[in-house]
Amino acid sequence: MPITFGSNNDAGAGLFIRANLPQNRWWTKTENGEEPINMDRGFAIDIKNVVFGWLHIDIGVRDWQPWPSPSQQIPKPSDNHKNGFEVDCWLADGRKAQFSGNSYGLGQFIAKLYNTAENMPEFAMGKVPVIQITSSKPIVVGKGTSYDVGFVIRTWINRPADGDAPAQPAPVAAPQPAPAPAQAPAAGGTDFGF
């Protein structure tokens, strides 16, 4: 099969969630550019099925090498690879997106979200949390600066099957301990209820 260089073929391209933690700016990267994520609605993140591995990100480079499990790391491919993650997400309009990263701040955010979510009954039922990012505060890590990402779990939805849009959200069993975000939109409509 012949190969091409610099092809404009975007087959297989999808949506990717990106974050600029110093500015607390979250957006999706699409083939048409960037779209800001409306944090009044948030996004669903399949935290129960997050995958860990080695991730090298640089200009024009993205090398993802997943581990068989969090307790079974493969050898580190290079000094450029860092601990990373990859997880499926859904936007409020039902589009599926990938979220990945290898920064300390994003890794700590994923760990906090997992540790918070796994103690809730909806997690054990296989539901997916809809989160809202509330803040991104600078913290000192070693000799550098990272960011502590604040969030709330707004509600839970049934995990969409591949190709399906998210189902209506499940009722939340108890109030969340984190501060409430700006007033949430009214329930109803066609945007999957979150």
C-alpha cells in the first residue's frame, strides 16, 4: 500500500479535550478548530475506564503506550515519555471526545476525580460522572509550579454504548462536598439533560 506525506485526509480524526491550566481554559480540538467547553453544562468523563500508560507529547509528536493495567507498567520507552492517561468523554451535545495528558496537574486531577467518584454509589452501578471544572490554582511542586484543578460532579449518566449519545442523567444520591458552580441550566431539552 502506498504512503503519503502531508495528506489532508482526516479519516479517523475525532474530538480531543484540551486544557490550559494556568488560564483555566478548557476546549475541544476539532478538525474545524477550537470550541470552548461550556462549564455551566460540563462534560461526562468515563473515569472508571481511564487507561494509564507512557505518553510523549511534543510538537508534531504524540506517542501513547498504554499499560496492561495500572499495576503492570511496561518499560519506559524514552526519557521523553511521562506517566499519562487517556479516557473517553462526552460533551453536552452528545459528541464523544478523547482526553489525555501527561502533566502533573492533569494527572492529579484524574486521580482526585477517580478517588472521589469511586466512593459514590453511581460509580459501582457503572454510571459516568458529568463534571464541571471550577478552578485551577497554582501550587508549588518541587522547584516548579503546577496546578490544582477544582471540580464538582454535577450529575451521573448511563455510560453510552459505542456510537450512542449519553442517556438521561441519574439522580444524584447526596449533595457534593465541593462548592456549587454557577447556576445550572434548567432540566429538559434535547442535550441529554446535562
